[in-house]
Amino acid sequence: MVRNIARYFTLGLTIGILLYVSFSSNENVDLSKYSTKGLDLNYTVNPDDVRDRGLIASNEVFTPYLGKSFVGFKEAVAFKESRGDYACVNTFGYLGKYQFGAGTLKLIGINNPTEFLNDPKLQEKAFIANAERNKWILRRDIRNFVGKRINGVLVTESGILAAAHLAGPGSVKKYLRSYGLDNFADGFGTTVYTYMKRFSGYDTSFIKPNKKAKAI
């Protein structure tokens, strides 16, 4: 009995000594070598650098902090069209941040594509004017189809206006009135359906229908 007690006492003492050695250390850590003094920690990432590294997918919708507001809608369309580049000219000759064709520009009063390409303010006015014109042309279709589902996608006013920007109001009418059977695709294969889905649910109440909308 005494022998067993001695054995347990010795075992406990050994474990205690090992634990004490494991958790105690005389080494002092010099924290000064880890100081951030003198470092510039207040910086931002250049969006161009991110794009150059391919970290933003080409089909990603870019709406930072803007939610479903009208500005969010406008900037989301711009990002899809050109990644927000006012100077962009694509392989089909479409121009600017929102990728306008020369024919559409003429409809809203712009006859000088070069001037348009070099004037960001005019490009913003053009987007509004074109949306106002499209909203007037599609006013009956907005009234008749918003809230319905076509090809599994809820039809919204913002989806209709985005699709009209891509394909023109005539193609959107055909899409809606055929219940999705007549689905226009542009030169890159982007369809009315794609825009109806991608740009659904934004607040476009800011846009007022205007048959004679002009950018200048």
C-alpha cells in the first residue's frame, strides 16, 4: 500500500515539473522589431491595377455601396458595358462608358461622336436621355409586363430599360410580347434575357418618360 502511494506521488511530481518547465520561459520578446512606426498604412487600391491582374471578372456587376438605387443601376450598366471607361471604343464601334452606337446618339441630338467620346458629362446626359426616350416608347409594356415572370425571371422596369439600352426598345417589345421566344442577342452573344435578369429590381423612378428626350 505504501509502495503504491509513493509511486503515485512520484508520478504526480514528475508531471508537475514537466508542466512547469513547458509553460515557463525566461526569454524576453523584443516587440520593437515588430513596430509599424514609419510605415504608410493608409492606402487604397487602384481599380486599374485590380483589373490588370484579372481579379475582376468581365461579367461581374460592379455596384459598390450603391445598392439598388438609380446611381447603382447606372453604374452597373456602365460596368457591364465598358467597366466604366469613358474612352472605351469596342470592336463594333460602340462608344464610351455606356457603349452608344452612332445611330442612337443621333436620336438624342448628338451628331459628333468624337466630341461625345471626349465629354464625360455629355455621356452621362446621353444615358439619361436615352433611358427617358426608351421609357416613353416602352410605357405600355412596362405597365403590362412588370411583375410577371418570363423565362423564370421577374420582369421589372429597370430590367426592361437595361435591355432596351442593349438591344433597343423594339427588340425588348418583341421579347416581352413573345414571352421570351424572340430573344435578341448582340454581337457578343449577350441577350435581352441576360439584361432583364442581371439588372432586375433597381429603382428607375428617377427616369421620366419623354418622347423627345435630348442630351443637348
